Amino acid sequence: MTELSKNELEKKLVAYRHYFHQYPELADNEVQTTAKITEILKSWDIKILPTNLKTGVFAEIGIQEGPVVGLRADIDALPIQENSGVDFSSKVPGVMHACGHDTHIAALLGAAYLLKQQEARLTGKVKLIFQLSEEDKEGALQVIEDGQIADVDAILGFHNIPHHATGEFGIRAGVVNGAIDKFKVVLRGVGTHASKPEKGYDPIVALGAEINALQSIVSRNLNAFEAGVLSITHVNAGNTWNILPEEAFFEGTVRTASPALRETIKTRFFDIVNYTAKAHQVTADIDWYEGDPSVNNDADLVAIVKDETRKFASVYEQNPSLGSDDFACYQVKIPGVYVNIGNGETVDLHNPRFKADDGVVIAGSEFFEKNAIRILKELKLHPANISQ
């Protein structure tokens, strides 16, 4: 394959990034994205690995037997109508890369190109994981079930982050993102005419009481220095002005930083919902979905990544956040590090006006490339230095 200068490579990667931005696809439906990634990797003579998944791409670089490092980029978009104003805005109505996964794809492609140039010198193998469905459908669990990390010894990932200088790296050992749980509650009463509430059991009054009571969990059951959030995000009841409905509904999410706190909030949630419903003479059906665990960076691997990244970029101590990422699912199985890459000044993620900086692409490529090479060497020479 033709060797590109750094400037030539960056221009090519930015063009790829703009293409992915214009043609975003939702979780579990990244068909065109998968095809384009595969086409690019094949043009560079990079080995594509078999998979039973309908989307996502898995590839391998390296000819020597030895340790295996995984590099992961998420590839799905969000159901948001873009309003960023960039000249390469989404051409798909109601779908947008509002989380910058298009920059993640292009960065991993860049790393693939750079590592392929050095393939004969690698002290092991690098597995490229272009992961489907991070925003929904538990893509990381699908990848694990497909056997794609069975031979991987350590894994790296990153996410762009607004309000930090482009190309600046936030790295931290321990918990950096929260666990995620989702809940849906249906309250069932007895409907009646709005002028005769005594003839029924009003689920709307019960719903209001539930919402107020649930907010006391964080304020009254958590230590002020513990990190936990309970947010009710969707409420619905009734369909006209003069009828008390049979049902009311609410749903939302819980984010926590520790397993013990996660269990405390769940226990209190069930108690409050059930007892408050009983007090209002309605029934409650609770659907609780336990999602991804906390992103928890391996301390030994963080020390290596910090040391290597400081050689070519600015590094700061990343602040933990209760936002979630299914990268955590990989870390349950193998040591992993998930970092932030500055994306400059823009609105926050998941916003229709979000703009990712093209500079994230080459910064991410270099991060993946240099740290993959360093970790392979460490695993080869000092495997005990990385937790198993």
C-alpha cells in the first residue's frame, strides 16, 4: 500500500470522518458504515476477521505470535435531527452523529493504517474493534458473545469530550464513568369522571407522589460524598380534560459509581414505588433493567498509558462522570483503559448543535497507535505489570 505523509493521512481520515457524519446509522443498523469500514481496511490489506454479527467490523494486524491488544471505536449514531450548520451535515433525516462516534471511527482507521506500516515490527497483534450499538442494544455484550475479545489481553478506547483543548488527554485510574440502570413504572388505578374522583382510584395523584418521593433517595439515603443520580425523564397519563385515566406511566434512569450504592438505590426505589402506590390504592408494575457497570480503568495499565501519552500530548487527570459507556463490559473480562480526548469548545454531547473537531481524528489515531505498540512491548517483556 502507498505510504502517506502525516498530512496526507490526516486529510484522508478527515474526508472519511465527513463521509461517516453524512451517513449516520442507528444502533444495530450500521450496515453502510460497516461496509465502508470494511472496504477501507481491505484496501490497506488488513485482515478482516469473521463474525456472526450483522454489523460491526473486526480486524487484525500483526504477524508474530504474542500478546494481543484490542482497540475499540463505537460506530453508531443517535436519533437526533442535526442542526450543527456544518457543510457535511447528516443527509439522513432524524439521525445524527451527535456523540462524535464518526471521529472515533476515523481515528481507529488512522491507527490501523499506521500500525499496518509497522506490522513486521509489532511484538504481538492488534485487534481492531469497530463496535456496533454503543448507544443502545448492548453492543459490547454482543461483541463479547461473538468471541471477539477471547484472545485479547488488554483493551483501549476513548471518547471525545467538549470543553477541553482539542487533542488534550484526560486519563484516570479507577472509576471514570457510572453504571447505568433504566426503569419503567406503570401505575394502574380505576378510571372515572373527573367530577367524581371518589368513584375511582387516581393514578395521576399517585404518579405525582411517586416522583416527589423518589427524589428523596439521593438527598436522604446517600452519603453527600457518594456519586448517584436518579432522573425521571418521561411521564404520561390520560388523554383528555374530564376523565381520570386507568393508568399513568413514568420512566427514567439511575447512574451510580459503586455496586453497593447501585443496590441501595434499587432497593429504596422498589420500596418507595410499591408502598406509595399502595397508599394511593393503585398497583405498580416495575420494569427494572440493569445496564452497563461502571467504567473502571485498570491502574497498572493507566500508568503505562499515561507515561506513553505524555510523550506526544498534554495529559490531565480526568474528572469522573456518571455518564455511561458499554466499554465497561470489556473491563469486566480484561484490563482496559478508557480516556477522554479534548474536542474544543462546543455544546455538550447528544445535542443537535454538537460539532466534533476534525483534530480529534489524528490525535486519536496517534493515541491508539503509540499506546498499542507500548502495551504490546510491556505485555511481552513484563506481563505481570498489567493486572489480570
